[in-house]
Amino acid sequence: MTTTIRIRSVTLTSVWLISCSLAQDKPAQPFAKFPRPVADYLKRIHSGTETSAGELAFRTDYPGGFTAWQSDARKKLTDLLGLDRMQLELDKHQPSVRLEAPVREDGYQRQLGGIETEPGVTIPFWLLTPSHNSKLLRPLAICVHGHDSDGWNTYAGVYRDDNHRNTTRAKDGDIGVQSVKRGFVTLVPATRGLAAAVSIPDLQGRHGRRDCRAQLIHCLLAGRTAVGERVWDTQRLLDWALRDLPGIDPTKVVLTGNSGGGVLTVYVAALDERIASAVPSCSFTSYTSSTGFIFHCDCCLVPRAQVELGDLSDIGALTAPRPMLAVNGRMDGLHSFPDVEAAMSHVRSIYAAAGAKNQFRHEWGPSGHKFYPDIMWPFLESAVK
């Protein structure tokens, strides 16, 4: 029986707040250089990232050690994301899921679904299932996209036309299809505020004609964050999958995403221990460069995170001791080679403090802002064996 899913569709226009290119041949040069008065101001307000850091940034002499720090930092992160408030507001809401009839593809079947994560908010998703039968429980992969109004379709191999197909495959962007063909039951949800299907329209261009920023502003006024809403949606989808999907091994759940989807991967993995292994792609670095340049889109803003918690590298390290692989592109103009290296060194030190130094890896892909299947899939497949 086919159930119709009604999905609101609006236009998404969003770009990363980035204007400078990475000069790989001059690593000593700052990623972005501000005029002197501005540079001094930024160094002063962001100095915590280089000296004392945030109040809950990891330190080796934290009372109670890594375990106590992880518990305290997770509680603070949950609060800063607005998830505590959402839990109170939505305590009585029971998410409902509807699935359409499956469509057979080459080696797998694809179903359109929708999950109402809060009243009136339905997140569309694709469920991809391997066609061949297996007596063993299967691993589950969740693939979350970034700033692409049609990203959930792109990841799932649902194309507008031949050009969309060819462009996606040229940059290995059909990550959901890759996943299901490797034996993972795969969920590819639309990301709230980034997919056209679940965005707040930026009426009259008040927020720079960027729907993702419109979402952020509405969230901040309501005591939420855009990232928090995206984490909430991902966790509600995972709740449903582990409860209702047959044949899933709950100990073998992996999460990945590129760009803004990689940022979401970092936050979900940091908070949710059901994620057995995570691969954030072309996204995991510090909040700012050494000179104060902000790397991520402003819709990724978490107010007071730097002051009360620490750097994004501290947050990502909350995933320890579970396996994490961070991948960045050497030619990715959105991020800085030395700043990424410094952030990853910090993550390694926290994993070592957790007694899991071999569970974190960082790799550089040879080109730009994209997935690197040859790097990520061996890591994920090893993690779920």
C-alpha cells in the first residue's frame, strides 16, 4: 500500500561565508589577513582558542579525567544547541513515519519516506535497502548533506537530468548509492534549512537571500540553533530506524556527510553513542583560523560555544573512544591546511587521553571539496566488521 507524503517545497539559496582561497604553496601565509585594528580585536575576543580556551575545553588535568570531561561537555553542548529546550517543548510529540512503495534499482531498492520530527515539520528521506537477502543483521548508514537544495536526492542517486547525474558521479557525490551497494541499509534525509523541501523561505531577501540564515535567525529568537534542529531530526530518524526497520544491527550504525553535512556529522557523533563510527568530510576544522577568520557558514553558529565549551575540535573529540575518520581535500579553498592540521592534532591528543589514540584518523584527499570514497569506505567497513 502506498502512502502519500506531503512535503512543503521552497527555494533554497545559500552559500558558504567564504571569500579567500587556500594557497597550498605558501603554508606560512595566513588564510585571511584582516586590517591591523580588526586583527587585534579578533585576536582579543578569540584568544581563548589559543590560550585558556573555553571553560569546558579539554585539558589533561580536568577533574575526573576524560570521562568526567566528556560527561560535562556533552551536557553543556546539549544546552548550547537548544536541545534541552526542544526536548521540553516536544516531550509529548510522537514522530510518525510514512513510506511509499519501493522502487527497484540495480542491486537495491529505494523508498521515499517522511518523518514528522515535530508538529508540522516533516523531513523527507530516502531509504535504500540491498536487494539480496542476508541471514545476518546489516549495518546502517546515515548520509547527511550540506548546502545543496537538492542534496538528499543527489546523495541517493535521484537526479533531475543527465547533467545532474554526470556532475554528481564525477565528484563521487552519490554517497548513499555507494553505501547501499556496499551492503549498508542506508538513510538519506533532507537537512533542515539546507534542503529546499524543508527550509524557511527568506522572504524579501531580509537575510541575504539565504534560507539557511533565515532558519538560524528564527532559531536564535526561539532559544534554538539551526544545528540543534538538524541534530534533533537526525536522532529522531535514528530512533525510528533502530525500532522499526527489520534486520538492522544496532551496534553498527555509521554516519557521514560532506561540507555542512560533515559539520552535522561532528555534532551528532559527539552526542549520540549509538553512532558506532563517523566520517565528517571536508568540514572538520576549528571554528576560526589563527587570525580569526570563520570557516563555516553562519547557519552553523552555536552561540557561546567557543567561550563555554571550546573549539569544534573539542566537540568532535567527544566521539572518543568510538572510531572517527576526518577527511579534508588538499585543494579545498574553503579550509586552511595549517589550521586543519592544528585542529586534528588537538583531536588526536584528546583521543589519546581517552585511551583510544588509534581510533581517530585524519586523511588528506588529493583534490577539492568532495567525498573521497577510496579513503572513507575501507575505514567504515573495517569499523563495522
